[in-house]
Amino acid sequence: MKNLHFKDFFWSSDLTCMGGYDAILQYLSDGRRICKEVEEFLKARASIEEKYAKDLLGLSKKVCGHNEMNTLKRSLDMFKLQTENVSLSHLQLAQSMREEAKKLEEFRERQKEARKKTEQQMDVLHKHKSSQFKKTVDSKRTYEQKCRDKEEAEQNLNRNTNSARLMEKLCTKAQQAKFNAEEAERLYRQNVTSLAKVRDEWMREHVNACELFEKQAVERISYLRNTVWTHLNQLSQECVSSDEMNEEVRKSLEQCDVQEDIAYFINLRQTGDKPPAPVVYENFYSGQKTPTVPPPRIPPHRRGPLPDPTVNTSGEAVYSTVQDAGYSVIQF
């Protein structure tokens, strides 16, 4: 594709028209505003990343698996550690974005200062060109009027030849009209020459300004393109870094052994490998035990077995049992 240039396509047939120049200035103004918009976009994205990073950092400090044990505890600790690392990575990303935004701001200001002098110089030339063009047009109008006056005076002189006094007066008037016409022509020529010089100077500066403005436009487009490209590279790198940190957590989870953690808990907190014995029925009046269960251990504080009422060796009272035919709770 053929390269096109500002200096070849922003002229006008009207010497006083500034449409082409104004179109270029508007384009540059729009470009400056776009730079500002991208700059604000980067700053806003940096603020989002910073807030996200701080929230992640706070989250990484919260209790998570504090009482967990063994391999899963190590995985949860790695999970929290990498969450903290991800937050720090996003903080660094936010700082990088702010640095890019700062560079863009400095670039925008440099371009503004670089074309400020050219714009001022062009403004002076435009005013001078417009002023000189107006003077030239006015002098041309005067010149044309003086020429018509001269022709009219000469015609009057040729028509009136009867009176010598009138002839003298018309001759004087014709000579004065001729002088005025010649003076107007001289001034008109002078203004045309001056306007030509102003035009030549303006054309040279217009070309220089177009070249400078085109160069700035090229730089701006390239700079914005590279800035956005760098921004996307930063985001991609952040994704890669975050995935690498997540991979560390996944590696730790791969080392998490469910049976090992169960065994670790058992060995650490076990209380015994035998369950308690069943609670059995005990007869209050006899030492007989339920035949279906083993004899229980009698605590020291329990009383001993009841005495046999059929045997009386110590002269103590004789007791009857519920099995005796004459059993009664009243003893006669």
C-alpha cells in the first residue's frame, strides 16, 4: 500500500481557508484525548487489581484448616501460602500498570510541548496571511476604482474642448486621476508581492507542521499499540504466574494421603482398642449370677454374700428365705 502523507492532502484552493490545518489539529486533539482515556483505563484497572490483591491478602490470613493434621494440613498451608503469593503478584501487577500509565502521561505531555511552538508559529502565520490577503484585496479594489476614475477623467477631457478654462481643469483632474491610479497600482503590486512572500513562508511552515504532526500521529499510534500490547502481556504473565502457584498447591494435594492421615490421627489420639464390658443384672439377695453372662467384678464397697440361714454356728438369729413354705416378713 502506498504511503500517504499529511502534507499532500490538506490544502485548499482558498488562500484564507484553514480547513485542512484545522482537520489535522482536531485529529491530534482526538489522539491526545484517546491517550488520556487509555491512561485512565490503566489506572482504573490498577486500582481493581490492587483491591483484589488486598482482599486476597486478607483472605490468606484467615484461619483455614488450623486443626487439620498431617498431609492435608500441609496442603492447606500451601494453599494459604500460594493465595498470599498470588495477592502479592497482583499487587506487583497493579504497580506495573500504574508505571505504564505514568509513561503514557509523560509521552502525551512531551507531544503537547513539542507541537506547542509549531502551533503558535502557525497561528501567527495564519493571522499574517489573512491580514495581508485582506490588504491585497482592499488595494486591488482601490486600484480598480482609481483606474475607472482615470478613464472617466480622460473621457471627460476628450468630450469638452470648447472652454480653455474647463479644458485646463479637466486636464488637471485627468492628471491627478492618472497619478492616483498609478499610485494605487503600485500599492496593489506591492501588496501582491508581500502576499506572495507570506504565502510562500506559510506553505513552507505548513509542510513542516504537517510533517511534524504526522510524525507525532505515527508515534502516538505506535505508542498506544505497544502500551496495550504490554498491558496484555502483563495480564498473560500474571495468569501464568498464578497457575504456577496453583500448581504448587496441586503438587501438595497429590501428596495428600487419606489413609495416612486417618492412621496419623488414630496413632496420635487413640484411647484404647477394647470396648467396655456389657452391664449385667446382679441379684441383690444372692450371689447367683445370670448364667448367660460372665461373673462381674465386685467393687470393694459392695457388701459380701448373704449368710446361709440354714446354718447357725454363731448363735445369731435364723433367717428364712422366700423359698421356705412358712416364709413371712414377720418373725414370731
